[in-house]
Amino acid sequence: MSVERHSAREEFNMTLEVLLTKSSFVLGSLWNLRINIDGFKSENSDELVTQASIGRSFQLIDCLRSNFKDKEIIDRVKVRLLEDDYICWFRFSELMHQASKIESWESELFTEERIISRIPRILSWTKAAKKMSNEYLWGGTIGPNFDCSGLVQSAFASSGIWIPRDACQQEKFCKNIDLDVEALGKDLKPGDLLFFGTSEKCTHVGLHIENGFYIHSSGVTDGHNGIEIDGLFQPNLGKIASFYRSKFRSAGRVISCYQSEKL
């Protein structure tokens, strides 16, 4: 009898769930993903800029409509991912019936102490990602293929800690530790982020493990085409590690979760 009541309750809850369709499409509404999905740069571009995994939430903010044999269809939808406020476009054909409507959303906030306590599992997650067959993927955040900031964001998200999506955003978000690579050694802790690029802009990020060794996903040019560990201070650095040391910009520490102010 209890099993029958449980099944009836599940069926009732399913009837209350609103799935995303053309008829339920409302700008400004909030949704929760039931699939992994690629996010693109613009309404007409196939350039991958991020990926959103099952369980992530988003807000509909625009759409691209077209006519197919005199029948209007939605081609792409512009969304704001709620965990990091990242803007991208989804293919509506992939999204239809694969998102559930939600009425509200709030970011989860961790204390600095709680974040520090989760650094060991964040590092373990990243080392496990390295052991999987992988290659560098611009826009990759789901795995096994990542870009640099996608790997770092996903590592923290694996422990429920959301930080911004792109390396330049992550650099601004972190508590700055030092800008001088020569003076950095005494202040650097496991879980700190190392930022690289030019004097004008941060273009790369790695996750510090210990003693100046960091794990990062780098590209084909001047990189490993995937996830690898390099050193920052060690003598006789290899070609790739030397390249990134020459591009060092700053180091930062994650002491809070990203908090959206847009809802």
C-alpha cells in the first residue's frame, strides 16, 4: 500500500513539473538543466565558450527566432547561467523538454574556513581529471576536455564552490596574494590560483598544488594540449614551464563563493 502511495505521489509531482517548450518560453524565467549542454558565443556562432552541466540553473534573457515553412521556431536562446552570471547561447532544439522551471534561485555561500577545508578534495578532483584521457578544449568545463579556467572553475564547483568562469574574471575575484613571482614562494598555499598573460590582460590560470607546482589545462601552442603539472620555481624548468613563468601575472586565493546580485 505504501509503495502505491509513493508511486502516486511521484506521478503527481511529475505533472507539476513545467518543461521548457515554445509555449512555456518566457523571457526572464528561471530553469534548471536536465542535461549537459554546450554554450556558444553568439546567436549565429558555433564557437564554444562554455558548457553547462546537469543541475545548473539559468535565466532566459533573449532568443533568435526564424521561420521554417511559414512556421516560427526558436533557433537559439540567450541565457545567463545563475551560478556565475555567465552569458551564452544554447541551441533550443537541444534544450527543449530538457529544462525544468524553477521559481527562484539563491547562491550558496561558504565561509573562508569552509572553503579552505575543501581544498584537499578540490586538488584530488583535479588530479583525477588529469589521469583521464583528455585534451585542451576551448570552452570546455564538463570534461574530460577542459580549457584552463574551465578546469579551475569545475574543480571548485565539484565541492560546491562557484567562482567566475574566465581566467581574467577569476583573477579579479580572488584575494590577491602577490604580483612578484620572486617573493611568492613564502605566501603560496595549496589551492591558490596562479594567473598568467600579458601586462594588459590575464589569459591563463593554473591551480597550485604545493611547493610551486601547479596543475593546468594548456593548449597546443606553447602548452601540453591537456591537463599537466608544471613548476614555477624549480631550477631547469622545461620549455613549457619556462614559457608560463615568463607570463606570470599574479597569484590569488579563493576566500568566498561568487554571489550574483542580479536576482
